[in-house]
Amino acid sequence: FDDFPFDTHEIYFGLESSNSSFYFLTPDEETSVMADYFLDNILVPEWKQKEIDYYVNNDYEWYEDGSHYNNFVYSITVQRDYLHYIYKLILPIFIIMAICWSVFWIRGSQIETRLTVTVVSFLTLIAYNFVIGDDIPKIGTFTIFDKIILLAYIYAAVGTFFSIYSYSVCHNQNLEFSKLDYIARYLGPASYVVVFTIVVLDL
């Protein structure tokens, strides 16, 4: 689950035949037809069936009483339907980040307005994290989605610190905008997109 919500899994189903029935499981044309039917027609909520593989393990395994069997194995590759998480979880985070970093278009002297936007954005992320808690699997690993949330927290905090620094510069030098404002307007959102892409692609 480390790649949640972009994770892919392989599910194995094994069928066994004992020599008492003298029946050995082997794949045939019908097996292929049913596998294709499963891929095309059986819908599993939140998941997409990508591939079905099947094979026979002809290496006989033995019971303690001396009987043996072969294994017929289905391997089903499933991928989480991540579009739901993009539309309802990740896209709103992008919008919150865009609002947060829009403060660098506000004059540096208006520190109250800037801090209102950045702090509210930060608090919105915290509240949003609680709201979406039921949609996220309760697992003990640091997933891609956890990294996305943490990245948003960091950028919201950095936007707040930059606003305070910019106000200090503008106040001392009697400026409307500091050099940091001009840089942060473009470099901030651009760097967020780059780092976000690196996190998602797990580079």
C-alpha cells in the first residue's frame, strides 16, 4: 500500500487436486474465455482488473499419507481506481495551495490580509485531512498520499513565513512588493508542481 492511491496488487487463487480422484487441473480454451469475461464484465468497486494469468504447478507436492496433488493458480492483477482520489482529494489540495500562494500578489504592507489567507489555508488543510479520514485506508505505512498531505502542510507554512519576511522588508524599505514577492509568485507554485510530480512518481 505504499503507493496508495496509485497502488497495484496481485491476488492469487490456488486450486488443488488430489490423486485420489485422479483428476488434474489443466487450463483450456474455456479457462481463457472465462478469464476474458471476468476482465470485461465483472466490476469490483474502487478497483480495476488489469490482467488475469493462470498456470499449473506440475511440481507435485506430497501429503504426509503419501498422496500428491498439483496446483492450478489464478493470478489477478488489480489497480486501485485512483480517479476518485484525484477529483475529490488531490484536486482540492491544489486549489487550496493556489489560494495560499496568491498572497504574493497582495501588497507586502498588508500583512493582516496575507496572514489571514495563508493561516486559513493551513487550517483548511488540517480540517480537510480530518474530513477525508474515512476515505483513506488505515494502514501503518507512509503512503504517497501521506506525502502529498505533508507536502501541502510544508508549502502552506513556507508561504506564511515568506509573507512575514516580505512584510518586514517592505516595511523597512517602504516598498509595495519585495523581491521575494516577485519570485514567490511564480517559483512557489512551479516548485510545488515539480515536487508533487516527484512524490507521485516516487522518483
